[in-house]
Amino acid sequence: MTTELFTSESVTSGHPDKLCDAISDTIVDACLAVDPHARVAVETLVKGAPDKSIIVLAGEVSLSGEAPDYEALARSAAEAIGYANHAIGMDATNPDLTDVHVHITTQAANIAQGVNDLGADQGAGDQGLMFGYACDETEAYDDLKGRYFPLAAALSQRLTRRLTTVREENILPWARPDGKSQVTVRYEEGAAPVVDTVVIAIQHDDALIDVHGSEEAERAFVEQEVRTKVVEVAIPAALLPADYRLVVNGTGRFADPGGPHADAGLTGRKIIVDTYGGMGRHGGGAFSGKDPSKVDRSAAYAARWAAKHVVAAGLAKQCEIQLAYVIGVAEPVSLRAESFGTGTMDDKALSNLVGDVFDFRPAAIASRLNLLQPIYAPTAAGGHFGRHAGTDGTFPWEALDQSILDALRS
């Protein structure tokens, strides 16, 4: 019997890199709230230290209207995630304990002339290549249906979102913002896939060892709490065999201080976590901190949207779409759809069909998906894809359109 394993990971909102993504996307949203056509490219760095933490903001913003208070936005975003206590990794609310350095200028004129005020002919904000991917692995499970997403990535995302929930709702009062998950799915010929291994890292209260008396007892407690209140809640029972392996805090302890104190964070360092967990390819460009004129972000969303429609329409069990652009030019220089042998037509025909049904010019993408609004902060943790479109306008690239499904099928 042939057995294959595939692994994906995710990280919580309090992971240092995700903290940076959240700050950068909070700034994007604030700028778009002032001017829907704002041009934003902002990177964040965070680092905690015994005496004082730092947040560094650097990038370019051009907008019509009053610029938001970048320092205040950074502090509030970090506080919302849970970093209001220096002992756990950072107190962003206190200027005596966290400095914020702002180095934000305006967009370069040579870039602006190719992307501003051109209507439907608005050029791409940069050159580059982007991928979108979808598959039907999640569709056999009620809790996952409608996501059209790789199973390992979907489950690892659910685990980190659950880690955040149990902390915020005080279900695990000793849990801290920083954490990670990893899921290995086992595929065996003739059998449904199941979870082989789950790995969880969860920062916890340093005083927990005093309650339990030893590191071994502390670790056993944390593992059991994570098993019953995180893993076996987030992962559908049909995917969890009795002999699945669970590893929690593999080094033994993950106690305070963690987060930015334990590791520096940077915007854009979790691009595989943000997308398909390694199952689909990635063009290399990060999403967070960028307004939708940057095709790194908007075209990756559009490619995912198109691939999801292809699979949902029944044209393939897997679909990956590649787009590529030239800075200042609206039309993609290439479009390629691949079905990995699972399609109802060959890949050339599928590529032509996708090109006929979807308009991948940046302005058309922004208009069709309603991207010129402050919807990006929620994408900073838990994955940009495999989510449900929100009634508040979030994750619009995850919404299926019946007219597009009909056009693809016809």
C-alpha cells in the first residue's frame, strides 16, 4: 500500500512576524479609510529586549487627505493582539517600555506615473509573478466545506485560530499570544486522508510550573489542555485517528517572555503560511502592508479567486493559475492554468477559458473584488485563503459567483 505524507504549518496572530503583518495591514486600512486610492507600502520590524522594545515602521505612503497617526496605529494593533505586558514579550501601550520609530516617505514619482489616475488602464504597481491555487480536499468534511483548500493548510490554520480563541476567551487563561501549529496529513491508497501528526507551540505563563511542581508535570498539563480544547475541537473527528501523534512545546517549555522578546519579527516573512502551506506555488511577493495597486497582493487574490471557481465549477480537482505583470502595464504578460491531470479539458484550453472569463487588469481586479476599502487587517493572521467571505466585505476573493460558475461550465 502506498503511503504519502504532506505537512503544512501556521502561526498565531501573536507570532512576531504576524504582529508585524498586523501593524502593516492596520496602516493600509487606515490609509484606505482616508483615501480609497491611497498608495501604501509599509514594512514593520519588532524586537523586544529586557529593558525596552522597539517597533520600526518604514515605507512609502501617498494619499489625498491627512495621514493617519502611524505610531498610534502600531501601538493599538499590538495591544489588540495582546502585547500590553512587558513581562510576556512587549508592552506596546507604554512609551517608556516600547519605542516606535517612523520612517515613512511618499511613493516615488517614477512608480506613481504608471499606476495613478489611469482608470481601467492603471498599470501594475510592480513587475512579478503570482499564483492562485484551489483543490477539493476540504469538500468531504462539513466543517471545511466551501473552502476548496489543501487539507494540511486548512487544518493548521484552524488550529492557530483556535489557539487565539482559547486565549481571548480565557478558556486557557495561561496562554499567551505567540504560537504555532503544524499538521501532517497521511494519504494511503484506497483510504480517506487522516491526520498523522499535530505539532503545537504555545507560549504560556512562566508561573505555570509553580502550580504543577515540575517541568514534566507542567508539560503534561499543557499537552492535555491543548489536546482536548484546541486540537480535538479544531480538527474534525473523521480526520483524527485514535493513534494520531501530538507534540506540544517540543523543547519542553515555551514560557514568558516570548513573542518579540524571543524572536525579532518582520513583515512578509510568512508567505507560505499566508497562502497554501506549500501545496501550491508562490511567486515570492508578500501581501501585508501593500495597497491593492500592488499586484503582489491583488493579482494573487484574483488568481486564487479564479482557481477556486474552476474547481467549484467541476472543471478540475486541482487548479493552479499563474499571472505575471510588467510595472506600469495593465494586461498580464502571461496567464497559465494547470490542472495536474485532474481537469475535464487540457491545460491550454483551460488557460484560454480562464482568460476569457476573468479580467486580470489591476483596476478590474480592484473593482470586481471591491478591494479599495479597509478590509486587510483581518487577513494578517489565520491565512489569506481558505476562509469564508465576510458580510463586512472581508475576503471577497473567497466568494463564489454563480454567473462565473455558469460561464465556466458553458
